[in-house]
Amino acid sequence: MSQTPTTSRSDLHVRPGPEGRITRLVIMGPQGVGKGTQAARLAETFGIVAISTGDIFRANISGDTELGRTAKSFIDNGELVPDEVTNAMVRDRLAQPDVTDGFLLDGYPRNAAQVAELDGILTDLGWELDGVIELTAQREELLTRLEKRAQEEGRTDDTPEAIKKRLDIYDTETAPLTAAYAERGLLVKVDGVGEISEVTDRIVSSLGAQLG
Ligand SMILES: Nc1ncnc2c1ncn2[C@@H]1O[C@H](COP(=O)(O)OP(=O)(O)OP(=O)(O)O)[C@@H](O)[C@H]1O
Ligand SMILES: [Mg+2]
């Protein structure tokens, strides 16, 4: 796509490195592991845009858009929003001009159909993923963090029932997806427990070491 005479995007793409050359990423991990926190920091580090499907849904709910009205009951119940709705939203978001320098997807893909859809979207754009970060933590740690978040942020889907359902969906539908990315040589698994900046450093150095 790029006709620039300097470093070509395909060059960036084939040989990703820790600084500015890893540009198309996914971050996965269970609810409360710190994806959103790390996504913002990584976006800053790599000069790319963090895209959180949960945040887009919440913005649409606040704005009372048609998309927000469709998504709200699923979200409040801790269920996934139907794939056709989510897929269309992500396809649309990845077509925006700010994404051309790179992106970090947080909250997508979450099931096998979404993995296939993401592959299709990226193929249509002429892109490939550079890496998939899997952030990990024990369930007990997650529950402690989510309880704290429920008190601080009052998210309508941070009820005990919805949290349990989301974690169960993560275990059954989302966690198994990492195997497919590992087979493609894209997966970077990182311990999500520790100081926020320590975890960021761990992710950045693991990306460089494993993908660079
Ligand atoms: N890829 C997706 N497919 C379907 N539904 C989604 C997707 N991403 C977000 N959602 C909906 O939005 C809700 C909130 O997502 P979000 O990622 O913000 O929260 P979460 O699952 O609790 O994780 P986190 O702890 O990172 O905030 C989900 O429970 C789901 O209903
Ligand atoms: Mg989040």
C-alpha cells in the first residue's frame, strides 16, 4: 500500500522490533487482568492507537446510539454482544485513518468466529498481525481487582453474576484462542501481576525478545 521511499511498511511488518516496528497487536487476557491499563501504555510506547471494543460499546451506551441500545442488555448480563454486531463495529473502526500507523486491539477477538473475521478484515486491508499478547493472573487476583473496580467505577456489568459469566466465557471461548496464535508464532505470554510499569516493561521486552 505504502509508496513512501523510506522504511516500507512490509519491512516493518516482516521484522518487528521493540521500538516502533511492532504495529499491529492484540491483547488478550481475563477480565480484570489489566488489558485496558496496559493497552493505553503500550499504545503510547509504540505510537499506535488502542482500540477497546468494551470502551466503544460503553461510549455508544452513554450516547444512546442504536448500537448502544442493541449492546446494552448483553453487556449488563455479562454475555458477548452478537458477532455480527461486534464484527461490523470492528471492521468499521479498523478502516478509520488513525489506524494506519498501527493498533492494539483490546477485547477482540473473543471467540473463534471473531478470530476468523479479524483475519478477513486484515486481509482486506492488506495487513497481518505482528503479535498477540496474553496477560495472565490467577482467578483469585482477578476477583480481588474486579471487586475493587466495581466499588470505584460502578460499571453496570461488574455485578457478581455478570463477572462470573464473563470469566466463564473467557475460560471456555477466549482462552483457547491463544493456541491458534501460538501456532502462528504470534503469541507472547506475560505475567500480569506486579506494578503497572513493571508489567508494561515485561510486555515490551517480551515482544522484542520473542517477535523481534
Ligand atoms: N469482542 C467482543 N465480542 C462480543 N462482545 C464484546 C466484545 N468486546 C466487548 N464485548 C461486550 O462488552 C462487554 C465489556 O467488555 P470489556 O472488554 O470492557 O470488559 P471485560 O470483559 O470485563 O474486560 P475488562 O476487565 O478488560 O474490562 C463484554 O462483557 C461484552 O458484553
Ligand atoms: Mg477493559
